[in-house]
Amino acid sequence: MNAAHKPRPKYYEFNLAHHWPPAVVSIFHRISGALLFLLLPVLLWVLQRSLASEAEFGRVHAWIGHPLVKLAAIAVAWACAHHFVAGVRYLILDTHIGMGRESARRSAIAVFVIEAILVLAFAAWIW
Amino acid sequence: MTIVARHYTKDPVGSHSGLGNWLMQRATAVVMALYTLGALACLAMQRPDSYAAWKALFAGGFARISTFIFFAALAWHAWIGMRDIFIDYVQVYGVRLMLQAAVTVVLAGYVVWAAAVLWGLQP
């Protein structure tokens, strides 16, 4: 059996607390990206309705005032914030800045801190 | 004489030729990040609180074109991201190819939809 046919090692650990922070940033980057892809038609539809007419704008305005819609909006804001902040971190890593083990760990924690501030600010603004 | 074509053809769904996609994912990310910062600054300054103000935000040619470029970059970026996800988790090539084709069609549709919304071709 040559190296190409060796079965890939599999390691499943679903408890995110057991991973080091950059791995958690990574999987959330993927989850938030997939979520935003799936939500794209909803966001486009809301933009379309809000621009359609005065009455439609009012309907969207009333609709986004509903508490459940606000909660959903906060979830979307989290996906946007995480994808944005983690994405900027990856762009910086691409320039070979912060590649060390300790600095990578610290920047991953910084991603979570910044996104938490952004999401809390958004929640405070809409509520 | 039998020619077995699959020995000579390029694999249509593998993870090969990733560098171009990797680079475009970064380029489109930068475009979207710049648009997002600009759009947030615009919203913070204009504070649209009525239909007229909201519609006026998207009335200018620059706003329409930059928003359209944002959606085009988003579609390209999402296409690469979904492709990466399929390469990682969908090991059956036929299924992966169908999913990638479906995502391509859907995203192309979203870009046209965004153009229709921005240039007011809606009912």
C-alpha cells in the first residue's frame, strides 16, 4: 500500500471547548459562510420589498419590528460579524503576519471579542 | 483499438487549480469589505428613516454600480466557498458535480436578481 492509498486519519471531537481558539474561528467561519449563502435569497427579497413601494417599505418596517425577527436579525448579524472579522484575520495571516502559535491563538481570541462587541452593539441598536 | 478517455481527461471536480480560486476569494473579500465599510459609513451619515430616504440611497449611479459589484463579488466568493465545502464533505463525484452546478446556477440567478432590484425592473 503506497502513501496515496493510506486511509486518511480521522479525528472527530465535537466539543469546541477542547479545540484551540483558531480551530473554533475556522469552523465558525465555514458555518457562518454557509449560513449567509443560504440566507442570501431572504436578504435579497427583503431589499427588493423595501425598495418596491411606500406600502411595501412600511410592511417590511413593521415586520422587522417583531421580536422574533429581531432575534433572527441578531443571528444574521453574528454570521456577518464573525465572517467579516475572521476573514480580516485570514487576510492578515495571508501576509505572514501573526503566524506564530501564540500570536495565532491571541488573534483568534481577539476575533471573538471584537465580534461579540459588534453583535452586542447591533442588538442594542435594534432593540 | 480502445482508447480509455478517462486516463487522459482532466478531473472536473477535484481540488486541483486551487490557487486562482484562492486568490479570487481574497480579492472578492477585499472588495466586499471595502463596500461594507463604505455602506455602513453612508448609513450612519444619512440615517434613512423613511421610504423616500431609503430609496434615495440607491438612486445614484455610483450606489447602484458599487452595490451591484458587491453582489457580483459576493456570488463569486460564495461559489468558491461552497466549492470548498463540497470538496471537503461530498466524496461522491457525481453528487459533488451536481451540487456545484446547482450553486452556480442559483448564484448567477441572484446576481441577475440584484441587478433587477437595483435598476427597478421589479413588478
